[in-house]
Amino acid sequence: MILMAIANIALASAVDAATLDKHIESAYFSASSGYYKEEFAKNDKAFNWTLGILISAQNSLAKLDHANIAKLKQTLEKGDTYWNSKGPVAGFDVLPGPHDGKDRYYDDNAWMVMSLVESYEITKDKRWLTRAEQALDFVLSGEDEKLGGGIYWKENQKRSKNTCSNGPAAAACLAVYHHNLRKDLLQKAGALYQWTKKNLRDPKDGIYYDSINLSRKVEKTKWTYNSALMLRSARELYKETKIAEYGQDTEDLQAACIQRWVKEDGAIDDELQFSHLLFENLDPSKFDATKSINKLKSLVQADGFFPKKWSSEDNKPLPKLIIQVSALRALAIYEIWVKQNQVKPTGS
């Protein structure tokens, strides 16, 4: 037992973004197809949601070391094969072609908008800003007047309007607005934010519910990423408008998220594909980011990969790329914060 504990400590101390990136590359990248696999035991292709997180992780790696920009560009090129130009509005499919137009998600496209804007900021290739603007057009096409507004989850199943579509859509509008300064996008971000706050916020704790269906029944599950993107949107809306409500919302929601999900041992108690987004959208001066990353590192398995949750409650590895690239984004974001002297480094 003592030897195993020592081995686990040594394994955790060796984990950083660059090491995990190499591990992911060897296990999940198919040189023959040029695509990343969703599961390393299968000859499949990553889903669009995973691709959006992968690109965000590679964006962070490129910020840490410009030598990583070349790989980011390759991923962007391959990722563009997910683009489906068919109407009524073009958008990213859940998988690369051939495209049948039957499986496009508004939330997946919102993640791609934010990742592509970040890629544009790194590569300076305007092609990716243009694609982000086009993907945003698809996202916004998912809104109608039922329930007083709001964006659906999936193009061909207009049954519910979800926080995971509307919070990211508001954030995506703001990400694009920073570069083209279209006032309509700033206004749309505010409208989507207010609709989501009105319809999907729990008034008791300020945390966001999952979705509302067309009969106005609210699905009350609370995931970290839903509140995380509303937090990001509130913060960015305050920066752009200086409206006091957004500033207060930022403070209140951040405090509520920390209280609900950031545990005493640093764990952000949710699945990694959700919790990494809360980690990066919290102000690192408001919680112990080093403790959280130390906790995450302590969960690395003997095979070098991470389990499903950022906690010890579920310590079984899940062999899916989305979990690993979520961990990669969190590790890289933390290293960027350390580089910027916003937090103390791990082990200090």
C-alpha cells in the first residue's frame, strides 16, 4: 500500500499539459485518417463537442509554446470537414462528412464559435474568424418566439431550450463581437442572457437549471458548465456595458458556484467535460486554483489518463477523448495563470 501511494504521488507530480498532450496524441490520434478518435479502443472519429474542447485545449497549448501552433492548424483544417454547408443555415455536423443534415446541435456550434475565435487570435488567420461568424449564424438560427425566445438544443428536435445552448450562445456572440464590433451581437448576447436568467435560474441559490420544454416544464439538473457559461457571459457583458446588474450577477454567481461545487480538497465536483469550464471561468483570485489542480493531478490513473469526475467518488478511467482533452484544457489554463503570475504554482 505504501509503495502504491508513493507511485501514485510520483505519477501525479509528473503530470503537466505537455505530457498529457503527448499521451493523448499517441492513444487517440489516427495517423492514417488524420482524425482524433473518440475512444482509443475503437476506429471511430471524435464528436463535434469533443472537437470543440480539443481545439480549445490546443489553443491553450499554443499560448504556452508557439511551437504548438502547427499542430493546432492541422486540427483546425481537419475540423473544418465537420462543416455542413447545406441549409437552411450552414453549420457543424456532429461528425465529419458525408453530411445528411440530420444531426446538428446548436450548443456544439456555440463551442466551436468560441474555440475558433480563440484560434483566430492565435493564428491571425481570418479564415477561422469567418468560420466562427458563420457557425454563430447557425447557432442564432435556433431561436424562435416560443417561450418568449431562447435557443433550442438540436436542429431537428425542437423540444427544449437548454442553458447549454443559450449561455454559450451569449458568450459566442460576445467573442465574435470583440472582433467585428457589431452592436446587434452585443444586444443579442444581452437578450439571450436575460432570457436564460429569467427562465432557467434557480432563485434560491442563483445556480442554473438544465432546460425548459415547450410545456414550460423545467429540468432541474444543475451542471457546472451551464452556470460557468452564464458566469462568463455576465462578466463579459459587464466589461462591455458597465451595467451594474451584470457586475453583481458575476459576483453572486461566482460565489454560488464555488460554494456548490468547489470542495474542501479542491475537487470541482462534476464530470470533467463540464467542470473544466467552471474552473477556467472562475476568477483564480477567488478560489484555490492550485489546490484544485493538485486534486485533479492526484486522480491520474496508472495508464496516464483521467477518470470521469474531478473527485475521488468515481475513480474509474473512462476511455473517451472528451474527458482527456477536458483535463488537458484545465491543466493548460492553470499553467497560463501561473505564467501570468495570477496563482501560485503547483506544490508551492
